[in-house]
Amino acid sequence: MSTAAPPPAGSQTGQELHEPRSRRGTPVWEIAHLYPLQGHWSEQAYFGLETKRRIEYADGCLEFLPMPTRSHERIVKFLFRLLDEFALRTGRGEAFFAGIRVRTIDRFYRLPDLLFITSDRPQEEQFAHGADLAIEVVSEGEENRRRDLREKRAEYAAAGVPEYWIVDPEQKTITVLTLDGDEYRVHGEFNPGATATSVLLEGFTVDVTACFAAADDAAAN
């Protein structure tokens, strides 16, 4: 695998470049040279990472997801309880928190905030081959919004994930997308006062007002 190499001795770009050296209170720069360059990470190296950070894999590159805020996690917890209760009540599958890698397209692995996997879907120990329902709670920031609203929408569709929910705290909307061929169509965009409904999982519903109220109400969780 390709690893980071120090700049050539004496190289110039307007001023002399020096390879960074770690000192007390600074990152241990030398450790970076033990890992592949961005774009050269193998799937095996990605699976071998031992860290509590949420990291996705995109065609040889590592994408570091933002640490979730408390309000983000409260919404995720609220939705997980509903989805887990549905799974236990119906026996149709299993609900999972973020942390389960989902293989979308070739050389891409994502970490949905929530996913539902039916009992008959084949799985590996280290990752899931797609999912039946993926839910993303959109984090703040332009890059995060682009990832959830555009990139993951395209990837989950390409992976054949039948249903994708986008929960947007900024817009106070829950958008339910269902797969139509190789693209998603909007089943519904649900606002406060409405109830979001699943097409795939009949009987799974979410009170939109209660969902976003959970972000500010620890007692609701």
C-alpha cells in the first residue's frame, strides 16, 4: 500500500519545506507515515481501524463524520426506540444504531444513523450488504447536508435500498423516499403536525412534532 512520504530534501515552494516533527502538545506527525495516503486505503485496512470516530469509506478515501451533537443523538434515540419496537412487535427484522457499516456501491461503505434489516437479507460480520430501510438525521454544515441529501441518496439508490428517510432538524421535515427503478421518488415530505409513514414497513409511523421535540427534551428519551 502507498504510505505518506516526506517531501524531497531542499524542495522549494516559495520557501523551504520541512517535514513536520512532533513535539509535546502537537500531533504525532510521524505516525501518519504508517498509514496509506488518501485514495490508497484498501477495504481491509479500513476494517482494521480501531477508533471510536465515525469513519466512512469512499473509493480508497476515509471520510470522517462529525461527532454528533446531543440534540442529534436525542432524535436518533427517539427514532431507534420506535423502529426497535416495530421490529420486536412484527418480527420482520432488526433495527440498528450507527456503527453498522453498509456496503452501498463498489468500494463505498456508509454508516447510516439508523437502519432496518430484514431477517432474510445476507450479512457479513463486518458489514451489511445494503439495508431495507436507511435513516439519516442531517447534521449541521454544508458538507454534511450535501452528503446526506445528495451523495447518500444516490448511493443508497444504487445499492437497492428500498426506502430512505431523511430527517432534517434544520428544516423540521422528514422526507420518505422509496425506490423506483434505480432512483428514489418522494413518497412524502412530512412537517410538524403530520405523521411520517413507511411504505415498506407497513405500520411504522413517526409523529414529526414529537420527533423534533425530542431534540430539546431529555425526558422524551
